[in-house]
Amino acid sequence: MNDDQTAADLILNLMGREIVIDVSSSYVYAGTLVEQDHRYLVLESADVHDLRDTATTRELYVLDTRRHGIRANRQRVLVRRAEIVSLSALEDVLI
């Protein structure tokens, strides 16, 4: 199995679960992963959070989301794979 297959398998295991996505810009995404293709991941019941609009750090925002749940402000959002720095299941965020 090569690295691409491993990453693809990991993402498939996250389908239907709440995830957090860190991207290279000032945004953080949290929502339920429902679809994917070679360019996008699709989240439903998602929170698109712009860190420029708050005094909190990325890590504190993610911890707060883990503790209190996702505060959705979008029914559906597409996240470009090329922008993704990391992603994880929300339940895997350590508090």
C-alpha cells in the first residue's frame, strides 16, 4: 500500500463523522464529512470559522469546538483539498 492509499483509506474512515480541518488560510472548518472527490471534501452542518474575526487562537477554537460541539453556520460547504494542512475526527481532539 502506498502513501496515497493510506491517506485515502483514512479519509474514507472519517465519512459520516464530525471532523475538524485546518487550512493554510485563517479559516478552520468543522462539520460532518459527507462526500469527497479529487478536489474537495464536503462538510454538512458545518462551522466555517475565520480566525481574523476573533481574538482566540486556532488551537483554542478547536478545543472549544470539541468541548461544546460544532456551532453550524453553513448547511453545506466544500473545502479545497489543496488548502488542507491537517484534518482529524473531532473526537480525536484531546482536551
